[in-house]
Amino acid sequence: MAKNGNDAEIDEGLYSRQLYVLGHEAMKRMQISNILISGLRGLGVEIAKNVILGGVKSVTLHDQGVAEWKDLSSQFYLREEDLGKNRAEVSQLRLAELNSYVPVTSFTGALTNEYLTKFQVVVLTNSSLDEQIRIGDFCHSNGIKLIVADTRGLFGQLFCDFGEEMTMFDVNGEQPLSAMISMITKDSAGVVTCLDEARHGFESGDFVTFTEVQGMTELNGCDPVEIKTLGEIICDTSSFSDYVRGGIVTQVKMPKTVAFKSLSSSMAEPEFMVTDFAKFDRPGQLHMGFQALHAFEKKHSRLPKPWSQSDADELVALAEEVNAAQSGSAKQEQLDQAIIKKLSCVAAGDLAPINAFIGGLAAQEAMKACTGKFMPIMQWLYFDALECLSEAEDAVLTEEECAPRNCRYDSQIAVFGSKLQELLAKQRYFLVGAGAIGCELLKNFAMMGLASGEGEVIVTDMDTIEKSNLNRQFLFRPWDVTKMKSETAAAAVKQMNPSIRITGHQNRVGTDTEKVYDDDFFESLDGVANALDNVDARMYMDRRCVYYCKPLLESGTLGTKGNVQVVIPFLTESYSSSQDPPEKSIPICTLKNFPNAIEHTLQWARDEFEGLFKQPAENALQYMTLVSSPRTTLYKSLVTDKPRSWEDCVVWARNHWQCQYNNNIRQLLHNFPPDQVSSGAPFWSGPKRCPHPLEFSTNNDLHMDYIMAAANLFAQSYGLPGSTERSALTKLLQDIKVPEFVPKSGIKIHVSDQELQNANASVGKRSELKTLLPSTEAASQFKLCPIDFEKDDETNFHMDFIVAASNLRAENYDIPPADRHKSKLIAGKIIPAIATTTAAVVGLVCLELLKIVQGHKKLESFKNGFMNLALPFFAFSEPIAAPKHKIDWTLWDRFEVKGIQPNGEEMTLRQFLDYFKVSKKKLGKHVKALVFELCCNDETEEDVEVPYVRYTIR
């Protein structure tokens, strides 16, 4: 993507993780889209931040207002010294730093119709209803996509109008389904049967096409065919040739045209997107309430005063008038006056978490408007988080408690009063991770005033900043690359709120750092927030929080999907109480000899990388330090394969190429010829693809890519200089003589993993090899460097090797190859990510934080959440209650300890404690308590679960 916004190559180094969410075509459509964002308070800046990170052609910021104290509770690019200055002009400089590819300008004039024609998408925030309708009608008539977003305290509103005909090219963003075929009937309603290794996932209404079908070749490359009846029947195949075998059926994403009503039309006949099915009727009520708010503001030139009962009564009366004037489906049978009153009480507030959630959604809708990727919100979305208010039914804050104080938290005090602000300032929180979620959490912490007094935020992350982080970890800038994440993030949020007390650590959480994060540390905390990207670390932190009885805020994202889980001591289950099923692994025999998908060849290539350039060097280094290691691998590393020059590395690479892509395949075909029959069926059928050997050629770019990468990596692992001279490499290869292949007899190739497990392990000639190895003293002179796989460095040959190795093996088995982008995703196990999802998820996390700090005790007050912004879909639920273990006992039952030992002596306390000394480890000074697990039985010898004993020793 060019810096002037013109069509150019997309910077995959920067947009890497987002590209796996949107794809290249959607990104190209974004880079020709100009977006206007009007209103630069907390919500507007959140939307702008996400859209700019996304990489559109340009963003124009519009605001005619100046910064006020009430803006500072959520507008993270305004400072106290900016008070009185135009919000758009001040924000422009800081927002422009987010992405050098996106020009960001400010505009402070009136939004005339002529001016609006410059943009493909217009986003309105904090605008009057009259202005929304005027601009909405013009945009609808002129093909300009419109998004209206507003937040009022604990309430949010979102509206989308993408025109009368909007084509969505991919409504869910999922990878097209694919399955191998075992049978196709020849019938007027042809039935396709897939191999039964796993459920294929196709549904009625899906469109599919076919490849590699033998016999019924009319289906190969056919136009998309619609599936009918339980995802099995396709079309009339009665006139086709007879099906013989094989074939792959692949889903085809079909465009979908969506029609939108204009804002003015949709006001009377709204279509609601429900976010919380426990509040199914809430959108209709808030539809009236927000219109009443506009009427109140138009009448008084202000919003209702925080917790003013007279203003609340007036808003209810206005809502009744608005509702009475309705003639369409928007009319409510009866208004919920309590909801309207709460809307009035908090409407003057402006909360960072609500802005983060609605801002993330609005930015994603703007991207949908630009790209036609994913299904838009149809057309109204309302959201509220009233559970954040006091749990006491009769609790009502006073106007005095919530009145402005000319401080940066005025808009938060307007909702919760000043006492919560005092509590927030005292909080001591541990944030684990300073990546995408961590950055968003820190921004919200700073805006909310967490740890802005006596408290503290401790954030730890052992990673350094990389270029690919900049697309969503918005606290970092290009000049921060290679710096530590935790320290850089801490410094960035101090700029947003100088009052926050924050300390950055670079420690990994785990048993090896329990001397740092010890009993004193955890006992001093008020809570923990996880911002981790792996399950093991999450489960470890979960165990620590359960042990120390600390609340845990858990969240995660995967592309447009996100989830939030809140863990409350003595109330909810923990994170580890329920787990996802383990990821399905690829059978070893499939990887070694029978791949049928590109995922198999990529995993094989990753295993090759580890087995060639990391493990041998590690084994050799262990040998040098007299640690036992595999002798066969050592013999190759230290004797037969040890290179002495670049030329030796090229010879090794060429011979290894011959072994993997020619000799091994010929040996496999020697054992299992192409026409072999097994159990009455062809051996090479079903999931087994019959391979063919490759013949090396210096004129084949893929062959040369492999040799170049493999030789350089081999040289690196031995500390030798490499080369990138392709012409010189070609000349070297022409002089290399490769031994002729002679098939070996007696070679056993296992067809299944079960067969492999049952086979007896071969007995290696360890003693013979030991005599051939150099002494450890001689070996210590070798320069051996294990290579750790790094997917994001384009100059280190790692991905060059993976792509070439995988695609050559794919060619062996006639599997369609994968480009570098897809190969990197699969081999690098990259988690697709986009800033919009992260912002929305963290907004929900921080709403739960507000409940924890207030001391909410009711299970129904808390909300676990799941969302998929692509669909869009939202699901909220109460957390699962902590399981209660009941022990039935009577006055006759007890726990008995037999203190008299067999020799008649009484057990001393010392002996009792010694009995529990299992590990015999000396306790570190950081250990303050021991845990005794009790194994109990009832009178029938059945196990009875009881809590552990925590014995404090210091």
C-alpha cells in the first residue's frame, strides 16, 4: 500500500495478521476508500484509531467543538494542556502516527452536501438527530455508506446504511470447506458421499465445485452447484459418465446482495440486531429513549443532568410523546419507564469501555462498507451495561455525588459517583501481556483512572516489539521496534494519563518466576487481567488466582471472534474448569508417506526445518557438554554431514533434495506400486494420493529456491558464511554428481500410526557409532548454532525453506501448492488478528472490572461474552457458578487422626509434618505457606472430595 494512497503492493510485514482476517482483495478495496469521521470525543477517536490501523486510503477527522474536562475520561489523544483547543486538530497529529500509509487530515467547517461527496464512507458520532437525518438522506441518495454511532453513559447505539444494493462478497469470513469424495451417484438427484474421517460441514444452500474426480469428469471445474437436502444432493448427474473414484468437493463463496433503508425510513420501521437475548425487548425501548434524548438536547441545549430525577421524569414524558407519534413497527406497546430513567441519569457520562466496545463495532462496520467483506449489522444495534450500576435495588446516586469537578474523570463520575473513582485509584492490578489485548487494557485502565492514586498496575511481557505488532498494538510506533513491549506500553499510557502508576516487567509467568511473583506479591493484588496468547500460560495464571483467591479477567480473540470470561472467587468457576478439546493432530504416517492436503506438507516442512537445522546442532552441543544425546544424529552432525565451506553446504542441500523428493518417493512406490490392490481396493485411493518423483533442474525456480534456502541454513547452523548469488549457485550445482538410486529391499514402510506403534523399535549400533564420534574436546572446536524458527524475518531463509520444501512435496503428491502468505499462516501457526475485535473485547472486559471494583456479589451481575463481528453475532451469559462439593455428615462423623504409632508411642507434631515432606526441597524465603491435599474416604471406603489445607509458615 503506497504512502500516497495510490494502488500499490500491500505491506504484508505490517498488515500480516489482519490480512489473514480480511484477505488481499478486501485490503485492496480498503485502500481506495476515503472515510470521514465526525465527532472526536471518546467514541470518535476510538473509531478513527481502528480504521486508521486497518489501512484505508485516507481518514478525515471532523469536529467543531473544543476539548473539555469531560472529554478526558475516554478521549485518549487529548491532554489537559489541550483544553480549549479543537478536538479534531489536536487528535489529528497523534492519530496520524498510527499508520504512515494512511493520510489523516482534520476539518472544522460545516458538513455540506458538496463536501460529503469526497467520501465513500461517512461516520457520525455525537451529532444531532436533525443532522443525522439530513446527512443520512443525502448519503443514501448518492451511494455514500453511512454509519451513525453514539454512546450515552452505559448505553450505546449503532446504525448502518450501505445503500439500496450492497454486494457482500464473503458473509462469514470462514475458509471455504473442502472434503475428499468416496462416491457420487449417477441419478437425477446426484448424491455425494465424502470420506468419513470427519464431518464435512456442508449445509443445504452452500455452493460447491469439484476437482480431481475420476470417471464423472463432467463435474471437474463445473460452475458452482447448490447443495440440497442435508448437504448431500447436488444436481442431475444421470447423463454424466460413471463415477470411478477420487475427487475433492470445495465450497464456493457466493456474493450476496443486501438492501438497506435510509435512516429516516428506518426510524419508523427499524430492524434490530439483538446483542443480548436476555434483553430481547430492550432495543425497541432504547430506540424511543435515544430519540427522546435528542428531543431533550434540542430543547435544553444540554443532556439530562447526572442522576437528576426531574430531568429523568421529563425524559420519560418526551419518550412517551415520541412513542405516541409512531405509526410503524417502532411503536412500543408500553414504555419501560425505569430503563428510560436510567438512560437519563447516565446519559451525560462518557465511558471508555462503552466507547471501546461500540467503537470497535462501528470501525468493523466501516471496513465492511469499504470491502464488502462480512455481513453488516442490519440495521440498528443497541447495547447497555446497566449491570455495572449498584446491585442494591433502591440505590440512587445524588446529583451532588455525580456533579462535575473539573477533573479528567468527570464523565465517569457522572455515571458512578466519586466514591468509585476513589476505589479505582487504589486498585493494584497485575496485567500479564502487553500485546494487542494488553495495549487496549492499559489504554482503558488509564482512561478509567485505575491505579491513579495509591494503587499500581504491574505489566509483564518478555517480548520485544516487531513490525507486525504495529497494525493492532496501537501503543507502539515504528521507532519502538526492538524495544521491550511492557516498558514502551507503560510509557505510552503515562502520556495518556500521567497519574497512572505503572511498572513494566520483562518476566515470563511460570514456576521459574515464583520468587518474583510470590505470596507477598499476589496477596497485595486486587485482581489479575490476562492478555495472553497461549492456553498453558492462561491455565497457570488461573491456578495462581484460584490459590490466592483473586479475581481474574480473561479474554481472547481469533480474527473477528472474541470472548470474555470473568472469574470471581467463591462465585464462579475458574478458567480451567472447562476446556476446549485438544487440537486434532496429523497422524505421523500421513505426514511421512501419505499427505493429501497442503496442511500436511507444511507440517512436514516444519518438522524438516527442526530436524535439519535445530535438533542436530542442539544434540551436538549437548554431546560437547557430556549430556547424553542421540548417537545417530551426532554422527551425521559431527562426522558425515559436517561441512567445511559454502560449496559443501550446496552439495549437502542438493543431495538432500534428491533424497526427499526423488529417492524416498521411488522407494515408497517400490514398496507400494501405483497399481497395488489392498483388501480388494486400490491401495492408492481414498485419502492416499499416489506420488511421483521429481527430477531436479536448475531451470526450475522452486528447485533453486530450496537449494538456496537449505544451503544457507545449513551453513548458518555450522557458523559458515552463506551466499545469495544465484548464478554462482547454478554453476556449482552443474558440477555435482548425485548417486544413482537403487531401491532397498526389506524396508518396512508403516501404513498407519497403529502399525508404527506396534512395530519393534530398531536396535541401533550405539557402541559402533560411539567409537566413530570425535572426542568431546575435538567436537568443542566446531561452531554449531541451533536455528530457532522465526517466521516474520523475510531475510533469514526460514520461510523460503518452508515454502519451497512444502510446495515440492505438494508437487510430489499433486496437491495444489500454497503461496508464501498462506504457508506462513499455517507453518507459523499465526493467530489472525484485527484491531476492531480487540477493542470491542477489551471494552467488555473493563465493564466487568467496574463491577469487581464496586464489589458486586450476585452471579447475574456478571457477564461472560462471545462475539463474531463477521456474522455479526453476540452472546452474553451469566458465568457458570463454582461447583459446590457437599459432604454429608452427622453428629457421629468426624475426621480421625491416629496419633498412636504401632510401637505405642504418640506421633509428635514434627513427625506429622515430616510425613508430608515429600519433595525434600528447601523452602525458599518467598514461600509463606504450604498446601496439604487431603485424601478422605467415607465409611464405605468411597473417595470424598474436601478442600486442601493451606498451612501458613511465615
